[in-house]
Amino acid sequence: MRLSLTRHLPILDWGRRYSKSDLSSDLTAAVIVTIMLVPQSLAYAMLAGLPPEAGIYASILPIVLYAIFGTSRALAVGPVAVVSLMTASALGQVAESGTAGYAVAALTLALLSGAMLIGLGLLRFGFLANFLSHPVIAGFIIASGLLIAAGQARHIFGIAGGGDTLPEILHRLWQHLGGTNWQTLAIGAASTAFLVWLRKGMKPAMKRLGATDRLATLLTRAGPVFAIVATTVTVRAFGLHEQGVAIVGTIPQGLPPLTLPDLSPGLIGTLALPAALISIIGFVESVSVAQTLAAKKRQRIDPDQELIGLGAANIGAAFSGGFPVTGGFARSVVNYDAGAATPAAGAFTAIGLALAALTLTPLLYFLPQATLAATIIVAVLSLVDPAILRRTWAYSRRDFASVMATILSTLIFGVEAGVSTGVALSLLLHVLNTARPHVAEVGLVPGSQHFRNVLRHQVETLPGILMLRIDESLYFANARAIETLVLDRLAADPAIRDVVLMCSAVNVIDFSALESLEALATELAAQKVRLHLSEVKGPVMDRLKTTHFLQHLIGEVFLSQYDAWKALAAPAPLAPAGWAHQPVICATPGTPSIVINEKERTHEKDPSCRSPGSDRRRRGSG
């Protein structure tokens, strides 16, 4: 019971060992992350099409719940760019941005996402993160970054716009470009330039002025706050809001309210698929960041418990006026660099954000939307890595194709189509890579017991013996390909009398593959050719022993490929038709052997070999 509670409530584990040193580190990290999160939260709420306060609300209770249920010491949970974009795309199908129905639908979306994540966590489906390949994720992030940046450009120019795809966004920008508000453009361009310089130039500049590394880092992290203060003061001082500069306006002052999602079947049915996609993308992004940061301190995270932690955070957002959240890359790195020792740093950050919601929101009335747009654009473009195209092109054309397909489908057809394409491509590429497995004809490396590809190495081969190494597990998609390859090889060389399948890389043989092997063995027997197996792994052999395949196999199962080489150098005769056969499982290199059973009569040439039905059989052969 205690172990189970600790597993599902990690706070019981690290909380028992919490120290004053941890408290100092967590408080320092919380101050820095809070300063960073205030402008980010406002900006990502605007990106999701929600009021600015929703971003702060989504960063308070969710952080606390993740601190209780999550396993990462440094992950900072809250609104992120990609999930905010997906939220806006999903909610746009059910309501118009700025309406009460839109905000309620955001709560429902967060609740659905949270429930799905917790369900997957309880079912221990953390391995789902492996089903999205890195090229697909990279392609989706590139496309999402471009979509987000293009969508925020209208706030930089102070014009109308919108759209879910890149062609729509660019078309509407072009239509309204003539109505550019030059004061807004000046603020947006200046904010963007400052934030770009901030990332690379501010820290060295501060150090040249004599600041310590820690102070320079803190000032760099607080840079977006400087941009917010400067532009807010400028708008108020010169009355730019009266000249068409869009501002944030009134932000409710106070703690997050208790909110209730809409559970109507129609809305749930509409948002179910977007919630599933948001859950998958959010989890993959979050667990990738958490694993990377944990590895730096030789810590471990539990992907299944991470699902529960993120699920709890999203449910918290649903009941506190927020929208879907996940672990963010930028703020998590800042949290880690600032010295966060435990998840308590997140709880302290939540307290800081709550104080900001109580005291600072009136000061943000004149904050220009162009500044928030600049914050988003600079943040998302830093995630765009065009070099992935060059690297995948050089390494694998298939991976390059998957990256390009994900990018193009996201840009042209929208976020949901891009995610769906990415998931489908990940699975399709796996099937394609395994449907035509690499099979190498092998020979003996002189002076050793190692076998290598005859096309790559100088090796010895035996006349009349075909030795094939299968470099993939056998299942329904590739079983027929192996059968066809062997039969084609026999048709090309009538002198072959023995075929050995080297199974060192075969981890699974499913039922379809088993039937294909049985058909192959029958076909070879009809051609007076014996089929042998070698280096069959224990779990695979255990499954084969439950079938009739070994009993009808005219050939042997060798412990090693070298055993097969020695045994088949002087081949045993093929048994007469009509006799029942059992393969010999040789434990050590020895004399060529075959076990022939006829009416309970058994002949064994080598005592080191035994029939699968023999009393001397060992468990887990291979």
C-alpha cells in the first residue's frame, strides 16, 4: 500500500527528504520563473483566443497539482505555444473567440484532455510517446511555429486577420495590409527587435558592464518584463490607445474562480478528437523535456505517472478558468538552470502568480497586444529548426519525406490534419521499415566463429548450404516476404539442399509468420530441402514449443550459427517420406544429428542433442 501511494503521489517520496537547501533553491527558481511566466501566460492566452487572465489562471492550480502528482523535478507546467494554437483551432469549430461559449468550451477541452491523460496513465500507456517519431515531431513544431508567427503578424501591424492555415492567414494579411496602424507597427517591431537581441546579446552586454553571471542571467530572463513595462508606459504616456493601438484592457483582479465545464454530449463529441490530439502532442513534448532535464542529474521520470500528473494539471485548469496545459520547454529549462531542486519550485511559482493576479493586473491595462504578439513570435521561432531538413535528407530519405509531409500538411490543411498526418506517418514508416526486412546471406569469417554478410566481408560458405540472417522480428506484414525470398533463392540455385535461418535478431514470431514458416517448411520438404533454425531466442522458442511446428520440421534447431556450420558440413540424410520428425536442439557443437521417431522408436546419434519432447530437454533454449 505504501509503495502504491508513493508511486501515484511522488510528493510523499521527495517531500520526506525536503531540506532547507532545497527550499532555498526552489524559492530562487520560483522567483525567476514567475517573472518569465507573467508575460508568457498573457501571450499564450491571447494565442488561444482567450482573455489574458485565462493564461494566469491556467498557470496556478495546474502547477500545484503537477507538483503533487508529477515525477519531474524541473518540469514547469502551463500554457505553451503549440497546445495554445491547437486549442484555438479546436475551439474555433464550436464558438467564436471572445464569447462566453468559447471560454466554456476551453474548460471542456481541458477536462477531456485531463481525463484522457489520467486514463492512459492508469492503464500504463506511457509507451505511447514512442509512437511519434522525432522527425514527425520536429516537422510539426516547425510548421506550428510558422503558423503561430504568421498568425500573430496581424497584431504587429495592427490589422484584422485570422485563419487556420498558412494560405488563409497570408491571404487575409495581404487583404488588410493597407490598413496598417503605424504606431502599432513601431511598438511591435521595436519589441520584436529587443526580444531577439535579448536572447543573444543582453547577457554578454551585462557581463561587459561588470554584472555577475547570475545577475546577467536573471536580467536576461526578466527581459520580456522590461519590454512590457516600457511599451505599457509608452502607450499610456502618449495616449496611443486613442490612436488605434490595441491594448489588453481590463484584466480581472483576483484568484482563479471556480468554473464548471460544459458536459453536453454534442460538445464532448465535437471536442473528443482535438482533445486526444492535444493530449498526445502535449504529453510527447512534456515527457521529452522532462527526460532530457532528468538525465542531466541522473534522475528518472515515470512516463505513466507523468500522464497522471499532466492529466491532473489539465483537470485543475478546467475547474479554475484555464485551458489545456502541458510542460513547456523554455520555462522548464529556466526552472532547471535557476536551480529547482524539487517540484515544490512549481508550487512556489503558483504562489507568485497568484500574488501577481491579486496585485499586478490593473497595471497591465495599457499593455499593447503588439508586445504580447512579439513575445509569442520570438518564443516560437526559437523552436523552429530548419537544419532537421538537411540532416534527415543526408541520413534517410524516408525520414525527410515524413518531415516534409508533416510540415506541408500542417501549413496547408491545419493543425489537426498535421498531427493526424504525423501519427499516421509514424506508424506507416514503422510498417514500411519492417515489411521488407533486411535479410543477409552469411558466411563464416575465417579463423573465427562469427558470421557476416557475404556481400560485405571475405567469408567462407558451404556448397549446397544457404544461410540467411533475418534482421527483423517476423509478423504478418513481412512473413510472406521471407518465404518468397527463400523460394526465389532456391529457384536460382537447384544445388541447395539445406536452408538455415539465423534468428538472432528475431524477437517475435506472430501467428501469421508461424503459418508462413510452416508453409515454407512444407514446400522445402517437397523439394528435398531441409529447413533449419539457429540462435532462436528463449521467449521465441517457448512460443514455438506450444505449436506443432517443431514436431513437423525436417531439420534442426541449433543453439548457435557455428553449430549449424559444423553440423551441416557433413549433412545427414533426409528422412523417408511419411515418417514423423522432430528437430534436434543441439546444446553444444557436436556430430551432425537428427532424431527420427517411428512408432516410438528413437535414434540419437549425439547425446548432446535432444528432442523437444525428451526428458533431457532444457528450459528456454536459446
